[in-house]
Amino acid sequence: MAGRYFDEWQVGDRIDHEIRRTVTETDNLLFTTMTHNPQPLHLDAEAARESEFGQILVNGTFTFALMVGVSVGETTLGTLVANLGYDKVTMPKPVAIGDTLRATSEVTALRESKSRPGAGIVTFTHEMLNQRGEVVCRCERTALLKRKPG
């Protein structure tokens, strides 16, 4: 499904995104090394085993990026002018290799664009949940979306 135009959203609209993703060791390793993050909790099995978590934890910025990415197809694909910001990013629970993640999105605010009459601003609250239904990441995303043509 393509994203929706500004005019097609209402505050309270909610999407349970169908795409789910089981996080692999390769996902974590590649993302962590591509972003030059040397955190032993993400890369060093022995150090991670000795931590309070007892295992490697998935890089939180991977979890955040996956959450936003999973949401795009049903929120802003083809209708986005620009992402204006990501706020209140929280990670209430850690993600482990092998966790299966799914995302939800809810519209929490709408407003007209003062500088662009052909667009409006939508604020989404995105959440990523693990296979136990626990929220592992949450953020507010503010997006400038095109108005419906015509």
C-alpha cells in the first residue's frame, strides 16, 4: 500500500504494520560496524555475557531505523516531502538476537503547513514491539506530506 496524503489522515488513525522481522546476528554486526559503533555489548560475546544482560544486545539505532523503515510503506511512501524530525526516542526494553519485531503507527497531530500550501504536517507515534508484545522502541516522527492532487 502506498503512503497517504496529508488530507487522508485523521488524528487517532492507527496502523498495525504487517511486516515483521526477526533480527539476526548479521543484522546487528553489519549495522554496528557500518556505523563505527565499538560498543562491546553489540560486538563482543564475552563482554556481553559478563554484562547484566548476559548476551549481545542489538544496536538500538538499528531497532530505531527498522521501526521507521517498516512504517514507511503504509504512512509516507510516495507522499513525503521531508521528514522534519524525530522526537522522544525511547528504548524501554533491550532487543536480543533472534527477537521478532513488529511496528505500529498512530497519528497524534495534524497541522497545515504555513510555508507550503500544497502540504501539511503529520506527527506519528511509532512503536516497535517484540514477540512478547513488549515495546522496545518508541518515537514521534514529524513529516511534511503532500496534499492530495486535485
